[in-house]
Amino acid sequence: MKNLFYASALTAMSFLAMSCTSTTTIAENSNTTESTTRVSKETSNSQDSSAPNSKQAIIIDVRSQGEWDNDGHAPCHTLIPLDQLEERIEELRPYGKITVVCRSGGRAGRAKQFLESQGFDDVTNAGPWQNAACE
């Protein structure tokens, strides 16, 4: 009985770990990180950031680079993985309206809470990335 319990717990933890991790290798991640940085800078540079509290809008995808590459993304979304959000927060200061998306809405919810704690007041959790259409 004890062995059955341990086997069940181990199986459940394995499924949880698989759903929370990326399957990309370090080599794949290093190759795509450069393009992510470039996309973010291009998006930031294409917007006029002269008005600090403007209503410029941005859609942030907080999934991992592997999910972005393998599961798809919308062309108007900017990838800032949740674990990089704190270090890249200054990239978001020019925007008055921020929409966050991920795979199901959980990480986007955590991102929304973090951004609001940093003084952003117009942040929306749109849930799955497919819900935030490009305009």
C-alpha cells in the first residue's frame, strides 16, 4: 500500500514538473534569446515613448522561449518570460496599457499582480495567448 502511494505521488509530481518546464535545450534557448531581445527592442522603438502616461498598448506573452517557439504566438505579442519580467520592467514603462498572456492564464495572473505592485495601473490578464488578438 505504501509503495502504491509513493508511485502515485511520483507520477503526479512528474506530470506537474513536465507541465511547468520547457523542453528546449540550452543551445536552442541561447539561439532564440537574441531574437527575443531584438523583437522587444523593435517593438519598443516603433512606439513613441515621449508621453510617460500615454495609453500606448502592448501585449506581453510571459511563456517560456520554448513555448513561444514551439506552441505558436501572435505576431503583435512581445515575449518577456515571467522569470525575466522583473529585470526587464523598464522596457514596459512607456506603455499605459499592458495586456499579459500565457498558456492558460496562471502565469499571466502572476505577471499582472507583479506589474500592479510596480505601479502599472492598466494591466489586463487576457488568459491564453490566443485570446489577445492583434488590432
